[in-house]
Amino acid sequence: MTALAEPARSSRLGLGSRAWRFAKLHALTVYALAVVVYLMLPIAVVILFSFNAPKGRFNYVWQGFTLDNWVNWNSILGIQDAVVTSLEVGLLATVVATVLGTLIAMAIVRHHFVGRSTTNLIVFLPMSTPEIVLGASLLTLFLNTTAVFQLGFVTIFIAHVMFIVSFVVVTVKARLIGFDRHLEEAAMDLGANELTTFRKVTLPLIAPAMLAASLLGFALSIDDFVITYLNSGSTQTFPIFVWGAARVSVPPQINVVASAIFLIAIALALGNVFWEYRSARRTQGAT
């Protein structure tokens, strides 16, 4: 009996040790997956309830599946205009902020000038300042210059450019710090001037970082409520529309627009990752 019990005991110990080894090796992976699921769960609920057919004004209880919300997403009065306004502001502010932020990042990383450290500090201020303070400060500025600025589309655009620029500078600057300057030097040794070198060598290599900064800036712009609300006047963006509609009803079309924006953003982000991967492969091949 004792001889038979020993192999079973050693087998049990072996199984336990293998389970403990598996837990140690994959604990971080399981934890990371749990965190991702926790973060994505609210988004999954938003997407799920975009297919709901509520019987009342509030889309809080699942009543049944339907595609009518997606087909007739603009059936709610004012939602289409709000979405169009958000897209227009987001696209314009992102383009301008990306250009300005890239130039600022290149100036900070590659040139030494009077006030360089101060400029580097000022760039971080919009990122560290609370939105309510930033929005109230901009509102005061615009109200004191009513002869130049009237609250509306233009003031929203200026406000969004201001806080997007900081994120663009930080993103592009991180890419420029690790940039191999020997590639530019090689191009200039082969006869290319500074403009051609920038267009043929520098810009393609920093373009993925610029695109990543643009996607981040666009997401911040289209999502912003506090700064936009304080400086919008009578202009209504999608977040302001959602805030106003939530006081009387929550139509499923809001979930539809939010889901569409999220899915498009994910598709663009994955495309940017693939582009960066191919760009890195081409750079390795060139070197």
C-alpha cells in the first residue's frame, strides 16, 4: 500500500507544481487581459445598446435587436448637424495642430535658441492644466476681444488647436529624439538639398508619429466637452448635443454615433500600427 501511495503522491505534487509554474508564467498575461476586458466593457455595452429597440425615451433596458438605429441614425433632430460640426472642428483643428506641433517639436529637438527650455515647459502647460481652468481662461480671453472673436465655431477651433498642439509636440518629439540623423546626412552627401532631404527622408520617417499624434488629437477634439461648452456660444457639437439630450431622453442613435466613431478610430489606429511596422522594416532594409 505504501509503495502504491508514493507514486500517486508524487504525481499530485508534480501536478501542483506544474499548475504553480503555469500561474507564475501567465499571471501577468491574465491580469493584463482582465484589465483590458474591464476597460472595454463599457464600450461593449455602448455598442450593444446601439442595436436596442427601446420602448421609451431612455435606452437603458434591453428590449430587442434592431438595425433601424443604424439605418436611421440621423432621425433625431439636430444630431446630424452636431456630428458634422464635431467632425469639421476636429479635422481642421487636427490638421493645423499637427503642422504647428511638428514644427515646434523639430525646433525644440534640433535647434538651440534663446527660450528653448521655457518653450519646452510652456508646451506641457495645456496638458497639465485642468480643463475647467483652461476653458474659463479662454472664455475670458474671447469675451475681452469680442470685436475680433464671437463665441462659436471659430472660438471652438482656436481652443481645440491650443490643447491638441501639446500632444502633437510630445508625440513627434519622442520620434525625433530617436531619429537617425545619418540618413539625412547620407542624402545630403548624395546631392540632396535641405528641402529635398526633408521631403524624401525626414518626412516619411516621422509620418507615422505625425499620424499617431493626429489620431490622438482628433480623438481629444471630438470628445472634448468642458472647453467646448464654455467657448461654443450657440454652436453645438456632438458632446454638447449628448449632454442636452440626456436631460430629457437617451435615444439609441447616440450609441450608434459613438460606436461608429470608436470603430473608425480603432481601424485608423490599427492602420497606423501596420504603417509604422512597414516603415520600420523599410528603414532596417535601407540600413
